[in-house]
Amino acid sequence: MMMRKMILTACLSGAALMAHAGATHVTVPADVDDVKQIFRLLNFEKTTLSALRRNFDAGNQANPATAVDLDTYLSFVTFDAIDDHFAPVFAKYMSRDYARQLIPALQSQAGKLSMRLDGIESESGLSAARAAFAKFSPADQRAVLALRKSNPYLSFVNAQSNAIPEDREVFKAWSAEVMHVRARQVRKELAEMIEAELKIEKDEVEDTTAPPPSGRLNPTGMRSFDRQTIVEYESIRKFARLSRRIARDNAQLDLGSIMKPANLITREGLEAGNLTILTAEAVFDEHAKASDALSAEYDRAIANIPMTAEIRQQLSAQDNKNMTQIIDIQLRESEHLRTLLELAKQVLALCETQLGKSKLSDGKLVFSNDEGVQGYNTLLAKMRNENEEIKKIEEESFERRRQSAERLKAM
């Protein structure tokens, strides 16, 4: 009979081949290097990789939530890596003598013909291999059948079957380790991007050289994870740009000019101050809408990514935690900004009642009565407190993002 091509197709997909519970190791196991040589002679690495691709491709179609991008995901499964991970398992189930007898047998004419048949079967199916076998000379047919009935050959077939459970666990641990390393690298790249955005924010310069996300993040091959990190990357960048836009808009409002003494003793100055406050309220509303729009855009993008229920639940819990912190900061900052504007209105209203009575002296505002002085000083003190609170909240927001970058690097 034709030798089974590759065990991983079955063992990874859960198909039942035969019972191997309690399979025992041979007394004198084969040398790992001998098994590696047998692998190369049998094209075991090629058939292994082909079977893995077929298995994962079928898995992609059956369950998009766990789909992988084949070329990227399986790039770690090189021929040398296959040998290094699976040969030690096979060696435990094949005797040293049979392994050393099988090597020259596979290098013989019969061995080469047998391997040619396996190649045809792997590429075109069993019927094609049988048709090719029928074209062999009677002598070659007998030689191939004799090889396949030999103890060394059957010993390898038996080792292949007995190695199934361990090979499955080896591949599971191997691929998990590789994906962990890849995911950690992606998180590190996300953290570096956050830190770069924070530096731009701190230095108050605009970044015009950063490449797009596709040029910054190395994919892992796990489709849902890669799409999720791209969404997170773009969301972080957009929120950072919105934050810088808000800072620029607030600076352009020049709210500090409202409180300049020279603008508080003329009707024109007071009217300009009231107009600035109205403009500020409209700008603050626009900022809130822009932030809500980015949050909704992120939610839609994440919702469109196929992922397992467990991963979605974990992601949702983390997003809710992050969003709670963000909303808390935004609400507190918005509250203090609104309070600041309300206090500015009160200052303008107070100064309007003092028009023609107040004056400038050495650049300072001088009122005609104690009531005006007391009211003005009280309002200014409250405005200073609000400004301090806003500054603290901005520092808190900056620190929260810095810590999130640190956590990503530590994962």
C-alpha cells in the first residue's frame, strides 16, 4: 500500500487514523540525525508544509474567527525547523538499526521510484500514483513492493503513526511560542508609536513623516489579531491628532485675552470677549462630536472583525475599561472648561456694570468700589483654580497614555 503522506493533516484536524494510546518507545531509538536524513529522502518536509497549508486553508473556510494568512502565519515552518521539531519525536518510535537500514534502501533505485510515487500521490492523488506504478517494469514493481513490505520501511510507517499525539502537541507549543513572540513585537511597535505621538504632543510639533500603519506594524499572520492592531493603531493616531487639533484650536481662541484689563474697560472689549466665549462654546461642542465620531468609528471597525466569542469578550472588557477612563477624563475636562467659560461670562458681566467707573492704573484694573474689587478678585481666583484643574487633567491624560505604552511593552 502507499505510505501515508503526512500525519499533521489528520492530527491537527482531529481526524481519527488509528488508536495510539499507550504507544511505547523502542529500546534503542534512532539517532535524530538519521531520522532527519530519512525526512529529506522522503520529502517529508515538503509534504508536511503542503498538508499544513491545506489544513489551515480548510480551517479558514470553516471558521473565519480563527483564520490565518497562510504565507505569513506559516513562514516559521521552514524545512530545517520541521526537522528540528519532529525528528526527535519520530526517533523515539524507530529503532536505530532500522533507521540505518532504511537510509540506503531509500537511496536505491527502488527507493527513488517509491518516493516518486509518493510525490505523484501528493500532487495528483492516489489514482495518478497507481497509474504511474502500472507503467513501471515488472522488476521495478517487485522492488518497490519489496521495499514497502520491508521491516525498516514499515518501522518508519509505524513510528509515523505513533508520533501523531506528540507531534500535535509539539506543533501546538511551537506555533504558540512563535505567535507570542510576534504578538509581543507588534505590541512593542504600538507602544513606540504611542510614545512618538506623546513626544510630538510634548514638544508641540506636528509629525509629517510617519509612514502609514501598513508600513509600521509587522503582521503575525493571525488575521483577527492583525486587523485589530491595525484598527487600534489608526485609532490611537487619529485621537492623538485630534488632541493636537484641540490644543491648537484652544490656543487660537485666545481665551486669555478676555481677561486682559484693557479689554474690560471698553464696550468693544467686552463685546469681543462675549463673542470669543460663544465661539469657544461652539468649538468645544465640535471637539466633543469629533471625539464621539472617532469612538464610534473604532467600535464599528472592531465589530467588523471576525473573532472568537472569548477574544471579543476580553477585548470588549478591556475597551470598556479604557473607554471609562477616557470618558471620565473628557467629562471632567469638559466640566472645568465650561465652568471656566461661565466664570469668564460673569467677569464680563461684572465689568459691564462698571463701565465708565473702572479704569487702568499701571496695567491693572481699578474699580470704583469695594464690591467690584471683591467680586472681580473672587472670580479671578476661581478661574485660576479651574485652569489648574484643567492642567492637572491634561497631565493625567498624558500619564495614562504613557503608562499604556509601558504596559504594551511589558506584555
